Amino acid sequence: MSSAGEVVSAVRDVVGNEPFVGLHVPDITAVEKQRVQECLDSTFVSSVGAFVSEFERGIAAFTGAAHGIAVSNGTSALQVALELAGVRPGDDVIVPTLSFVATANAVSHVGAQPFFVDSDPETLGMSVEAVAEVLRTAKPSAEGPLNAVTGRRIAAIVPMHTLGHPMRIAELVALAAEFDVPVVEDAAESLGSRAGRTHTGTFGRVGIVSFNGNKILTTGGGGMILTDDDELARRARHLTTTAKLPHRWEFEHDEVAYNYRMPNLNAALGVAQLERLPGFLEAKRRLAARYRERFADVPGADFLDEPAGTDSNFWLCAVRFDGGRSVRDDVLTATNDDGLQCRPMWNLLHLQAPYRHLPHAAVPAAEELHASVVCIPSSPALAAS
């Protein structure tokens, strides 16, 4: 079993000796500053402007989606995506318990209830077997399968590609199709990741990506809805633009909707970052290769690699440690004391205060992952160290 000191040495050998090394720092250069200045000079800094449309087209082309709809953040993207998929108040939505809280919050924002399931130890994402157990024990109804535990309609499944590693998404989509349950992909962390030749976020009827400040491509804050469905794309634009009817000057709105569109200023940053995305992805793979090689010599440490048949963006590199939570916490203490910003996985969602009263499936693999995994510094610039 590795000592915490060995882990510090391994990380330092890869990232260098700067006093402080952040977990994931945005890479901002003159390219981004020029685009943002162009936006400022145009005076179109809110949700109307050429950069929004350019960014939407660019992300859609990069991912292979027919449509991209840029919004204020990943949570709002997921909320609207769930509504587009037909999720209604009172429904159940199957969600992995090992995810950032936004995944569950978006379900709650549409008035539905998350039903938490286990993770796959190999991919870190939602367990297809755990979802199959929920669906195959469900009671059929005219409205769709009813969860045997809650009696609620299972309205959607939300897989998340954890740390950028694609989960077994093709298997999940095929399983969901057997029960006519839509898949809404939370690809917030996996821009640039592919399962086979297909980009994450484009397997289901609708998916989302995030451009938060710590993501591989950032707009400061922002997200995007991805879909190949022309009508869903039209509906998404309408819902996220306060349901305003087109007119040269009148302000007429035909339903209660959301003011969720991405500002042009943020999109200008995104356009510049998108130009550099291939370089970011190459750098992340170089960094992952260095960590993989270095941690091969650390006993009791397992670098979490991309699943077979996938290309991960390695958004966050991570290591699984033998010995349980005490070892994990020793590593976190030693690395952070040394100026290496390392973090555990998120606290499991079924234990979070807003959700701990809800029923859920058994989640032993997620519990083990939470107790043993540490995310280590992963900024693209570290590949140059």
C-alpha cells in the first residue's frame, strides 16, 4: 500500500514544483481576450449577438449534433432537456448517486424526483445492470413503466460521463429503448470524449454539455443542449428565450418559460476556446499518459484510465487507492498540505440533505468509489511541465 508521501512525490514528478497547483485551471490567452474585446466593441454583450450563433454552430459541428442551443449553465441545460424529453412533475428520473449535485437538482427543478442507482466500477458512470434491475421490476402502464419502489412513472434516465470517461452509453440507450424511456445524457464533463466514433451527449434524444470555469472548454459559465431533433431544438430555443414570439418590436410571450440564453460575451470566450480545444485534448492525453506511467510504480494506487473502446477527454485525472477512506483522506491531507489541489469524488447524492429522505437502489460500488478515489491536478497546461 502506498504512503501519502509517495503519492505527493508521484504527482510532483508529473506537474513540477510550483508552490500551488490547481485542480483544473482555465487556460486563457490573447486569443480569448481578442474575441471578448470584439464582443465588447460590438456592444452586444447580452443574449443577442453573433458569437452565440457561431459558438452554437461550432459545438454542434464538433460533437456531430444537428443542433446546439447555448444556455446560461449546465444545470439549466439539463433542466430544459428533461422538460423536452417529457419529464413531468411527480415523475421519477433514474440518476447515478455518484454525480455532482446539479444532476439531481435539475430533476427537482422540473418537479420530478431522482431515483438513485449504483455505478460501474470500470467506467465510473451509471451501472447499466442497476438500471436494468429498476426497469425490469417496474410495473407496465399506459403512461410508461412504474417504479416498483416508488410507484411513480419512470420518465427518463440521466447517465453522467464521470470525470470525462464515457459510460456504457450505447448499451444503456438500447436498454432504455426496450421500455420506451428517453435517455437524457449529462455530458457536462465530457466535451471531446467519444464512445466508439460517437461523441458523448449525442446518443440519446437530447444531451447537454457544460462550460463552467473548471471544464476543458470554458465560457466562464454556460452550457449547451444538444439534439438531432429539429422540433426539440426549436422548442429549446423558445423555452430558453422567455417564450418570446418573433416580432420587430412587440414583447409577446405565449407561455411561462426561462431567461436561460447564454450571453454573447460568454459565447465570445467560448468561440476562442473552441479554436484551441484540439490542443487542450492533446495536452490532456499527454498528461494522463505521464500520470499512468508514474503511478504504475506506486503500490496500492490504480490510475483510472479510459474504458475500452472509448476516447476520454480526461477532464479530471484520478487515482483509486487501496485501503479505503482512511488512506484516501491521508492522501488528500498530504497533497493539499503540499500545495497540490486534490479532491475526492462528490459526496453521494442519496446522502445529500435535500435527497436523503428519498428511496434509492443499493449502491455498493458508488460507496467504494467515493471512499477510494482522489482527483489530481489536471489542467492542460500541466502537460508542458
